[in-house]
Amino acid sequence: MGKIAFMFPGQGAQYVGMGKDFYDRFPICKEMFDLAGQSSGLDVTALCFEENEDINITEYTQIAMLAAEVAMLKAVEEKGIKPDVTAGLSLGEYGALVASKVMTPADVFKIVRKRGIYMQEAVPNGGSMVAVLGLDTEVIEGICKETEGCVSIANYNCPGQIVITGEEAAVKEAVAKLNEAGAKRCVTLNVSGPFHSAMLVGAGEKLAAELEKVEIHDIQIPYIANVTADYVTDKAEVKELLQKQVSSSVRWQQTIERMIADGTDTFIEIGPGKTLSGFMRKINRDMKALNIEKVEDMEKLNDLCR
């Protein structure tokens, strides 16, 4: 039998009501949502379950998403499923840290609450992110380098989908060049800042100060970092990688390819939406990809429990 990976999505997949059925059904899930509220000082259940506009504002989105992901993770763990490797896209990397036992849920909730605030504060009304579809990675990298101003690659999501990020004017200029170079589409993302760009270095520095307050535990389950697309083997590296992650490219496609090369053939996406499962189909259609975002999705795990 091949290996199982747990993967956790980043912000953008959030919606009101996410995780409510888990909260109602499983005591451990209710415990995680309540812990997220206690650790962050926010009414996380209201944020996740009641109609509101805050859920789409970065400083609130991140804690809400992570609460849902960790709650769902605990339900999967209670079913007896354990991963051989884990990773998460951007914010989702903190879900991977919980799955790998590197950080406790309480500490992760505290850190992610601060992460959301610092990222929001860094560029409250500036910058842009654009998904570039249907253009070779090398072409996009070259155009970013030749464009004046701050513009770079935020996410290597999957073949044919790269996200660029940076100053609004620089991103706009790069998009014009990308269209000329033959991009199928360039889609401006509905986000509140140029995440994973050099404009977020200050947010990473503030986050580093908060990370010094938490304990990093031994890595019990291998996990792969966004910044390197490689396994983290020394727990002493974790804090620096999380600091850099805020302003560095997320190498998601490379992360998945590394897992596949090491024998992983079953990928379980834990959290709202099916974004990562969609990327999987474009990275390698031969792999099995499951997504867990509703209680009924847990039935997909029955074959793995036998």
C-alpha cells in the first residue's frame, strides 16, 4: 500500500457555516472550535457559523479557516486515519503543523490570530494578486523579473496556474506583458493584500517575535514546508521557515511532486472547499484525492480504515 498525505487549504475557501456539522456531531470538534475562541479572544463560532462580513477579512479569515481545519482533522484522527506525510498551502501549513504534532492547537490558534493581524496591517489598502492561467512558469518568472517594482510569484499551484503578487502598478504592468506573451487568462483575486510578496517582510518579522513565545515539539509525522518544498527534519528550522513563508513563494506543485516521488498515492484534503483536490488532478490525475469538509465526506475514509 502506498502512503497517505494530509493536506490543508489556505484562505480563499472560507464560507459561513464551514465546520458546523462537525461542531454539532463530534465533541472533539466542538472542543477545537471553543479552544480557537479562547486562544484568539474572538467568538470563532459566530465568525464561522453566523452570517457576517468579517469572515472574508484576513485577520479574521485565518483563525476561522484554521479552526475548521483543526476540528475536521481531529474527527479524521478519531476515525483512526494517520498520515505518512503532511503539508498545507500558506495558512494551511499551520494545519499540517498540528497534524505533525509540531505545535499544539492552542499555540497554533494564538499564532495564526497574530499572523492574520500582521498580514492585514502590513498593507491595509495596497497591492494585488492575480492568477495567471495557461502560461509556462519560466515565462511568468521572466516577466516578473523584468518588470519594474515589486512583483513576484506568490503561488506555484499546479501546471497552468501560477499566482503573482506585489504592488498594484507593478502587477498591472506584468499582467499586460503576460497577456501579450499568450496567457489564457489573468484573474485578479479577491484578497485584501499582496500576500507572499516582499511587501510582507515586516509582517514576518512581527510574527517571528510571537513564534519565540511558543514551544516547537519533535516532528512526529514528516511535513513539507511551503518555502522549500522539502521535508523539515530539524524542529529548530520551523520558526524561521514560518517567518519566511509570509513573504515567500508557496511551492505547492513542487510539494505534491515531492510526496509522489516518495511513494505517496492517497491525498486527503482536510478543510473547506476542494481547491487542493482540484490542483491534484492537474498535477497528477493518477493519484487518489479525497476532500473532507462535511461529515458525510467521512464515509470516503471507510476503505482506508480496513
